[in-house]
Amino acid sequence: MPAAVKGMRGNGKAAASPEGVRPFTDEEIEELRARLRRSTRLTPADLTAWDCLIVFGLRPAELQVMGLLMDDVVPVAKVQQVKRSSRGSSGARSVPAVPPPAWSADCHGLVERSKVHGLPPGMVTARSPGEVLSQQLNRLEAQQAVSIELPKELTPYGLRHAFALRLAQHLGLDVRESAELMGHSPQVHLSTYGRRLNQPRLLATVREKVLQSSI
């Protein structure tokens, strides 16, 4: 490729999706659960693991260091893992369930189901639970749709992204509060979700200014 053309390519960020991260929608979450229940290869324990990702916004590896309890009628995840990286570290935290709007407060009896079925042993002891979940998702995507298709770009982390958006859009939590529940810094939260969270406000501001200028 000519050097002049290479210089025009930039770093690729200009081509990034204006939506930012790709979360599961509420409809895609319900389709995922329908396929999990219908699968002949997966178990109720697998459904419990996926539900924990949905309602607590966990990283897949945190399934290995998580305990569940009920706080009144709301499930709570006790995450013991301390995650260290170049961006900082996070200690143990308690995360109350924040399910999709149509769910019951007890998240379809999540704590009771965890007591009966537990989590899948192969997933809990795996070197990378995320890889196990990704393989399951790939197989589920290949199933015939119950109501809608599951886009190929969805990953297990898309459930964590959906959780982050629920914290802001449904509960109205600020960046610091959301970051604390998700186990990372406010800076990481802003860099990951800022575009998606700020876009509606930005569009509303532009519309308001356009209307004012046309009067």
C-alpha cells in the first residue's frame, strides 16, 4: 500500500460505531434465555450463570469468586475478586441485582435456583470462564430463533454493557456510583460508556439550540 494512502487511514477510530459498546437489548436477553432453556446440551446451572451476568453485570471470571444471598427480596452478589491492571485495582464488592425492567425483583427466583442447581462445575473451574460462555453463545446463535435473531457481534460482555446502561438510564446513577458497582474506576467507566450515555443528552441539547435559533 502506498505510504500516502497509509497516512490517510488514521488509527481506525474514526470508523468506530457511533453507538460505542454493543450491549444486549432487553429483547435479545429474553431470546438468549429462551434458547438456554430450550438447549438440550445446557443445564439449569448454565442458565443460572448467564442470569448472574445479566443482573449483576459481572465479568465472566467473577463467577468463580461470587456468592449469592437475598437482601429482603433482592438478590445480591458478593464478589471477592480483586482485579488489578494498569488502570487500577478493585476490591471485594456487593452488587444488588438490577434486572431488565420486565423481570421480577427476585430475578426469576435466582438465589433459590442457585441453591438447587449451583453453577456449572466446568465453568467455575475453567481457566477462562469467558471462553466457555463464548462457546455456548456461539452454539446458541446457531439455533433457530424463538422470536428474534442474535447478532453475531454479541459477546458475553454485552450483558455487562447492558447492565451499565441500566444503571444510568433506568436507575439514574451517576458515573461514580455505577463504576463502584461494576468494580472499576470512574475513568474506565467514562472511557467505556461515556459516548453511549452522553449521546441522548447531546442530541437533546442540539435539538433545543436548533429550535431556539429558528424562533
